[in-house]
Amino acid sequence: MNRRKLKQRICIALSLVMVLLLVLALPVSAASKSKKKPSTATVTSVKSTAYNSATVRWKKAKYATSYRIYYKQFGAKKWIKLKDVNAKTTGYTHKSSKKYPLKAGKRYVYTVRAYNKYGKKWGNYNKNGKVVVIKRKKTVSQPNVVSKPVTSKPTATPVPTKKPQPTAKPKPTATLVPTATPTPEPIKATRIRFNPYPVGVTLTRQYPTYKLEVEVLPHEAESVAYKLTSSDTSIATVSADGTVTGTGDGTVTISVEALDGSCEGDTIVFDADMLRKPFKREVSLEGGDSKGVEIADYSDLDISDFSQVKFNFDSDDKEVIGDTYIHCDSKRYAYFGFTGYQAGTVTVTATYGDRLLGTYIITVTSRWDNYYGYEAWRKSIREQFWTDSMSVKEKLDAVQNYIKYKFVYGSEDGGSNKYWAYQMMKCDCWGATEMMGDFAADLGCKVKYCNGYGEYDDFSTAIGTAGGHQWNKILIDGEWIIYDATPYYHPSSN
């Protein structure tokens, strides 16, 4: 029993000794892993042992866990990281590479810096570094080769040349007879044509002639006699020099052909409009749309004063078109404007003195509701304010006062147009003047539309000639009386 206890005590004692030894070893291990900043790594030497390498050596630095080698070409500002090595290494050979090149005969600078990975600290380093010159590559010289002297042989004795003999006199050659130049065969024409070739030409009284040009093909062919003919001389004739002259109305063909029929000919078509037959034209529009027709100086109608052109249509057709007006420039044109009222067809003739110039067939494809709404409104005003006992002036005064004091002044949203103004009870001087003119026409009065530039028989001409303020003059019992129904009330002045 005592022996067993002794063994137990010995085991316990040994365990305590082992624990003590471990405790004593801990400070040593911790000391080897110091976090202190490493000391400066001192470069002891840099040598170049070959034309493409350099070896750098340094002293160990305290607390260093690794070293980093840097290099740069002498005079450069920036160091280039070359290699990281462990703490046991104190030397490194740098061999030239594409990434870290070395050039023979050039100077380079090297330095080394220590690092402690436990403290993550870098030590100081020699910023000037150590300089080394990279060795130059040795060149192998070629041995000199001594050439043997060449012994010249004696020259041979010259042999005298023979005296030249006179050459035989040449016999005269026979005179060459020139060959006859062959006469080329004549080139025959294959076609006669018009060039240039006009298209869509119309002969008129203003331009009654056209000159044709003829050519023979191929161009180097012999000349060919040809003739020009007209298919109908009552429409156009053609002369030998190619001048085509209009003589009537219609379509004519001018031909060219060889007199002997030896080649292909050509034809061309002309239209002729020489007799000034009355024209006929068609115009189509929807209800509410406005259009116009014009006879102008380019119409080739032989008109010296366009103010004498008249546009005529039946008064019954005023239910189909309205707002008609004529505008003329005596030297240039006559214009007839109109607006579609309701579906239907109207025939308008244009005359100049006793001569019929032409006919316009005007077709309105739909009803214009605004027009009929305006007509119904005007009728209601007449029934509301006019009585049989009132004079013409009293009736027109009543309408003027109604527009002047019941309407609001404004040109927005169609206030200048009677077909919109009556619906909004708002108009400007243009809308008021046009409505007053219509009421005066209802009474059979003659009306003038006035502005600062003059007096006009129709409203469209007045506003087309000049803008600005508009008013009416109405002939009542032989006296022209001024009416200005422009609304008095201006919303902006309220």
C-alpha cells in the first residue's frame, strides 16, 4: 500500500515539473513574436558579375520577418519593387527580365527594407541606396589573317596587228514603191431622229411655235436627205428647217423620214390650243370650306384689263355657295372666292366683254351647319326687334345697339368670324361689321365696308386689303350713314 502511494506521489511531482517547464517556456516564444518595428536593413554591397545581372547583399535587421528588395535606374525618382524574401535571406541576385530589365553599361541603384508581419510595421531604409554599373558584354575579336604575296608573271610580247583592208563598195538598193492606201467603205445611216426629244409641249397663242432638231445616226455616217411632215396641217404645220407652228386645236404627229427610205425615221406628238375654245373646269369642296378660281395673265386668254372679267351664277344657287367675292388686278388677274353652304352643284361662267372664257362646275359635298345656324339666329333677331311700323334706320339702329351692348368684345375663339361670334355672343369690330352688313342686306340696302385705307363693296376685300378697325356705311334714303356695332364692353377693362 505504501509503495502504491509512493508511485502516485512521484507521478504528481513529475506532472508539476512538466507544467512548470511549460510556463517557463511561454515568455521565450512570445519574445520571438515581437510586434516591434524592425531595424534598418543595411545594404553591404551590390556587384554586377555579368552583363545582365546584379547581386545585392545586406545585414540582418532586428525584429524582421521578411525583406523587400527595390531597384531603379540611376537618376529615376520612383523605386521599383523587385522581390520579397524571408528573414533568413541576406542576399539576392537580380537577373534582367522583360518586367525588370537591366541594360549593360547603365547605372542602377538598390536598397532593402525590413518588415515585421506581427506588428505590420516597416523599418527604415537607405533612400539613397547603393549604385552599381552593369557589366558590358564582352566582344570576341577576330584574328588578323596575313595574305601571301602573289608573284606576277611576265607579260607576253605584243604581236603587231594586220593592216586593215578597205571594205567593198556597197551596191545601191532598189527604190521602195509605197503601197496604196485603201479607201474606206462609206458608213451608211441607220436612223434619223429628233434630238432633243421634247415631251408634253403644247402650242398656244402665246407660244405658237417650236423648233425641232434632227440628227443622223451613227454620227460618222453619210448625210441623208429627209423630209418632215405633219399628220394634220389644220392643227400644226412643220417647215423644212424643223419649225412647228400651231394652227388650231387638237393633237398632231410630226414625222421625219429618209427620202430614199434607206433608214428608220422618228415621230413626235404635239398638242395645240390655238383657237381659245371656252374651258370647262370642275371644283369640289365640303360645306364650310372656302375656295377660289383665278384667271391670270398666264392663262393665254388675250385679256388686257382683268377688271373687266365677270363671274356669273344664278341667284338661286346662293343656297349652295355664299360669301362670294371678286378681287381683280387690272394687269394681272381676276379672282372669284366662295364658301360652300349646302350640298349641291353650281355653274359659274367667266366672261370678258361679250366673250365666254370658260365654265366652272362647283360641287359642294355636304351641308355647313354653322351657316344655317347663323341664318336661323339672324331670323330670330329680326323677329325679336323689328316691327312693320319701324323705318329701315330704326331697324338697323336696333340691331347695332343689340350687338354693341349685348355682345362682349373679343377676337378669341372665332370672335372675328360671324359664324362663331353669334354662338358665343362675343366679337370684335370685324365680326360686328360683317353681321351689320348682313342685316342691312336683309333690308335690301347697299352696304360699304370701311377701314382706314378706303371703302369696299364686300367684306372679304376690305379685310384682305387692310387690317385695323372696320365699320359700315349703309345707304338709307339716299344718304350714307355710318354704323359701328363694335361691342362696348371689354372684359379686360372691367
